[in-house]
Amino acid sequence: NENKLLELEKLAVVGELAAGIAHEIRNPLTSIIGFTQIISERVDDASIHDYLGIMMRELDRINSIVNEFMFIAKPDETMKASKYNINSLIADVNKFMEPQSNLKGIRINFDSQSEQITAVCDQNLMKQVLINLIQNSIEATEENGEEIKISLGQASDDKFFIHITDKGNGMTSDRLKRLFEPFYTTKEKGTGLGLMICRRIIELHQGTIEFKSDVGTGTEVTIILPVKIAST
Ligand code: ADP
Ligand code: MG
């Protein structure tokens, strides 16, 4: 199909660019971040301190874009899978996301009574997937809005599911179709790379990711993953 081919071509170009640019930017960026940190520790002037704070936040943003690009360049090489308890992996991610959700007054509700699931995965990559998805849900939900729900369970003998449900602004079917395109974003400060990376990571784990969404109702993401990754 023509669209699929176009998307693949786009990805190949993005990947090549990503490899080159990310490597070139990373080292100078690390030293700029380090020195900005040192300067802000030594400066007393309040307004300069504020400017340095803004610089640090923006540098963090560049840093995360560069990290995403690095991943696009070589995802398979970075995959290190072993057995993990998925319940505690999700709990860890929720802890990590709490400051951000608290800031908007949104509760992330993970049922601690969920079935215990142990599965083979790359812990860091799986965390990255969950962080990206929860972040999108937080961004889609209005302040002090409805909670974000996460559930986990056995899907079949050798598969498990993770559901992430929000009651945020939801999406039209046109938007749903474009979700995984690189650089597709509706946010002023979005990169449009988050879901593309999520899908790559889930595919590396031989799983699937699907979205259901309605404008005004919210969005439900379903991830299905094998408990064990078949060797290829
Ligand atoms: P970014 O978050 O940088 O925009 P993503 O790839 O993570 O990039 O998401 C792409 C787009 O998909 C978002 O800009 C948004 O329009 C839409 N989207 C993703 N998740 C949700 C969600 N839970 N609710 C509503 N829209 C979403
Ligand atoms: Mg995102």
C-alpha cells in the first residue's frame, strides 16, 4: 500500500538523519547543561536565576528530543530483555509521573489488586512506552479532570494486556489514523515522536498497540505483549 511505503521511506530518512544529528548534538549539549547548572548554583541575582531556570528547562527539552532521535537511529541494539514483574514496573512509572500529574491535579489509578504478571521485556524501553502514553493522557486531560486508569492482566495463555484509559479530549478518526506518523503532533511544544517510538518498542517486543478514541469521551490504549519473546 502506497501510504505504508511512504511512511517507511519517511522513517528511513528520519532514522539516518537522527543518527547523525543526535550524535553531533549530544556532547556539546551535555557540557552546556553541566555549565548552566554550575552557573546557576553560583549566581545570587534573582532574575538571572530565573533566566537560568528557563534555560535548564529548555535544555532538558532538547535533551529529550535528542534522546528520542538516538533511539530511532538504533532501537534493536539497545534492547536488553529479561524477566520482570510488570506490576512493579507500572508502579515505578506511576511514581515517576506523579509530580507531573499532581501538578495538574490528576490521579493515576493503577489497581494494585491487578493480577501479578511476570514477563520478559527490556525494562527501560517498556518504561519509556508507559511514560509516553501516560504523558499523552495527562496532556489530554483538563486540569483537576477525571483520573487516568491503568489495568493489567492475562490476555491469553502466553499474552498479557495493559490498558491505559483517560477521559481527556479524545480524537477524531482522522487524527487516530495519523497517530504513529513521525512528527505528527497537535501540541505547540510536541515532538510528534512519542507514539512512533512506542510502536517501535512494542514491535521489538513482538506485541501490538491499539487506540480507541472519541472526541469528548476520551482515549483507551491497549497493549498486548507476549509473556516470553520468541527468539528470531
Ligand atoms: P506529541 O505528544 O509530542 O504530540 P505523540 O506521538 O506522543 O506526540 O502523540 C501524537 C499526537 O496524538 C498528539 O499530538 C495528540 O494529538 C494525539 N494523542 C496521543 N495520545 C492522546 C490521548 N491520550 N488523547 C488525545 N490525543 C492524543
Ligand atoms: Mg507524546
